[in-house]
Amino acid sequence: MKNRIIILSFGFLLSACSSVTPAAQEYVISPSLHVAQTQQSKYGTATVKVANIYAQNSLQSRNMYYVEDNLKRFPYTKSQWALSPKSMIHTEVMKMLSATKAFAFVQTPKSKVEAAYVLETKVNDFTQYFQENDSKSYVVVSMTFTLVDAKKHTIVDSKTFEAKVATHKLNAVGGVYAFNSALGEVLDDASAWIIEISR
């Protein structure tokens, strides 16, 4: 009887050790952009560098969070970003700026070539909110863009854009779709601003 108990216990341990924790579902930020383009720009021969984005610490990791009643923040335990939101947003800002055709060249922050202008971006809000006992959910994307004259060390112009989009599902998937929609709206508005100040 003792031998049987030992064998069963050992088999249980092997079974426990061999079990694999399911991997978290990964999501990407990939908005559909409808960027304004210019045919003529006073920056048409200039180079612009897209500086590293200023964002809160939670956007610098792959963890996904949501906020309840504007007070409590919780992590999604079975969902995560494929890359940090900060890095994915930076990629989308570069795509937007390149698509406007307002500058001759768009550089990354690590470029060693001196740029005439720098576009600084601050993420003020990038959050999925739940309200009314989790019966409603929406996301808010708020970003401030500042174009800096790198030679004169002066601000050319600065503007904040914000979008609020309701989720179609009360979960992480719904949040991702809403984030992509809201970010697309913000970047489209930012592209129109870039065109306006480049005239």
C-alpha cells in the first residue's frame, strides 16, 4: 500500500511539473491612417527627427491595464502588448510624419545626422476605462506634439489632440480595437496640423 501511494504521488508531481501555463494573448497597435499630404511645404528640403516619446512608466512595458471608475487600475492577466505601447506609438508617429511629405527626410532618435527640426511627442493619456459597474468601457488617447527648431532652440508650434472611443467589447480585445481607432484619429488630426504649420 505504501508503494502504491508513493507511485501515485510521484505521478502527480510529474503531471504538475509538465503542465504549461497558457501564454498571454499578444496585441499590436496598428491604426488605419488617413493622413493629410502637402504638395508644397516650407520644410520641403529640411530634415526632421522624431524624438523619443514622453510617456508614463506603464506604457513602457508590455503589460496591459484598465482603470475602473477613474480610481483603480488593474492589469489584464491573460493579455499583453507585443511591444511596449511607447515603442509602437513612436513607429506610428514616424509613419504619419513621413506620409505628410512636409519634410524631405524623417529620422529616428538614434540618427547621427543633424536635423533642422525635432518633433517631440508626449502621451498624456492612453487608457481603457470602465464605468457603471463595468457595464461601459471606452478608451482615451491624448497626445501633445511640439515642433522644435533645432538650430534656434525655439518652439515652432505645439498642439494637443485627444480622441475618446467606446469599446465594442468589455475586454482587452475591445480596448485594442478602440485604441487603434482613437490613435488613428489623433494622428490624422496631427497630420493636418503639420500641413497647416508647414505652409
